[in-house]
Amino acid sequence: MVFTSPAPPIAWQPIKDADGNVVGHEIFNRSRTASAHTLESDLALTHAVLSPIEPAQLLGAGLLFLNTTFESLRGSHLDLLPAHQVVLEIPSLGHAASSEAMARRPALEALRAKGFALAFNHSVLDSSYAPWHDLVNYLKIDFSVLSAERAVLMLQWARRISGATLVADKIESSAQLQLAQENKAHLLQGYAVSRPEPIAARVVLPSTADVAALAEALSNQADTPALVELLQHRPALMFNLLRMAQSQSLEARRPFLSLQELVEAYPAEHLKAWETMLQAVAAKIPQLPQIQQCEKAYPRLSAALAAKAQVQWPDVPAVQLHLVAAALLLGHILGLTVDQSASQLLPGSLAHTVHLLAAEWQSMLPVLA
């Protein structure tokens, strides 16, 4: 039984330091050109970053550089990303820079205050962007559109911006690479450094009915028990929340060992941001019949698995066993092993226990038609 959908076609390109070490990646939605991505496509990419089924690890391997639009910079979905790992690539203003740079500064300051680093292309060196200069964390010099002389000049000018890390970007030849190295660019990116790598990511897409049910619960300010009940009847929502918690390293900030504690770990505004993100990716067509059947059976199968576990380990709190059962059943539906499910869906302490008892849990999982 397959309960997954492909994520947007994704590729990422390594960004290396002068010694050849990978310090991060820039991630792309390959279905969009650089100038055609929108708030919706940015939301879909954020969803794929936060909730892929491994082996696609999009967080945890250094910095992640994300392209943005000014519309998506205002989006609540950014609150769901681990800011310390993410560099937001800020678009240029074009001819409007002289009139808009100062007006947009407060929004950029707010992103920096949340912990995001900001990257700009070399157009920010123009005097019309002076209000932004003290906000620059990364400054990208685009070698694909500049002559060798101009690229060197831009690298020299860029050093006037205190604290900025200089990235020689879109290096497409060995001559450009040598030029960037000779002029001491801090970081290097481009085909001549490392080609983009496609990522075969899979995600679990909620249905429009799933998201509508979540939206209704949140608009009615449903309490924790009601939200837990909703998750127990909507396995796609359950999977997304568990994966997101893992990607955010939530347990390091708000330890949780039960579904109730997981829900309580999220402030209301983050749950609303999650719902907004899911609105952009919800499946517009009816789910496959076998998925619908699984969804109907999921609460019963999960409860039965938790009951078996309670008999096996009577001293373990029931709420912990319910969380483990919910997660392992999800993984079982997806074709994951017990160890894979524990690693991807459970907080560390519970995952460790499951790894030690993997054979016992495996023997209790139901046979799925």
C-alpha cells in the first residue's frame, strides 16, 4: 500500500568553502524558473523541506539557502522553519530600489530578529540599497552575468560591507573558479564547483478534507483533546505533524512523549501557520480507494496496537504507548521498518526504546491488505 506522493521536483546545489568543504546547499523547486516561483510554490517547497520521508534529508546537513519572493517573506510558514539553519535569499527591487529599500527594511530586520540569515545578490552594492547594507549576512556575486574584471571589482566592493560572507555564485568554468579563489571569495557555488543534485523526495499530502477539518478545528479554537482526536482520525495530518516536529528538532525545545504534549508544544499561531502551508499542498483530487480504507481503519488499528503494547509493557504510561503505536502504524502503512518509523517520527527517547524492542513491536503490527 502506497500512501505517499512525490514532493515538488527538487534539486539542491552544494555551497563549498575555500577548502572544498560543503557548508550548505541552495535548494530549488525545479518546476519553476528563478523568476516564476510564487507564495504557493514556496509553501510547497517548505512543506517538502519539513516533512519528507527519508532518505531525503533536507535539514541537518549544514545551512539551507532558500529563494524567496517578497510575498513569501511575509508568510507565516517561515515561523515553522528552524531559523538558525536557513538563509533567506532576498530578491532585488530593480528600478524601485531607491524608493522601496527603506520601506522594506523593517520586514528584513524582523526576519533577522527571528534568527534567519539573509543573502543578497551583488545588486545590493548599489547605493540605492544602502539601508540594507548592515543586514547582509551573505553577498552573492553572480559570475554568470559579470565579466571577469567586473566580478573582481564586485568582490572588492563587497568587502566594504562589514561582516558579509562573500559567495562567488554561478561559477561555470575552471577559469571563473580560479578567479574566485585568487580573489578570496569566502564561499563557492556553481556547476564548476558542484552540480545540482536532484532529490527524490516523497511526502504525504493531506486531502482537502483533511485540511478543511484542521481549519475548522483551529477556527473554533479546539482544545488539545479535540485536536488529538482529529489527528487520530486523519493519518496524513498525523504524519505531517510528526515529521515537522522531527525536522524542527522540537523535542530539544519542548520535550514531548505523547500526542497531547506534541499538540501542546505548538503555539496556536504555529498550528495556524501549519494549516496555511498545508492549504497550498492539499491534494485536490480524491484519494485512492486503498488510502481511504486505511484512513477509516487507522483509529481502530492504532488503538488495538496500543492495547497490545500495554499488555506487553504494563508499566509504560499509556499515553506514550499511544504515541508510539500511532507513529509505527503510520510507518507500517508507508512501508517503513520499525526502526525507520521510530527514527523519523518519534522523539529521541521513545525512538531509542523502540529500537531496542523493534522485534517485539514488529510482531504486534497488523497485517495490511
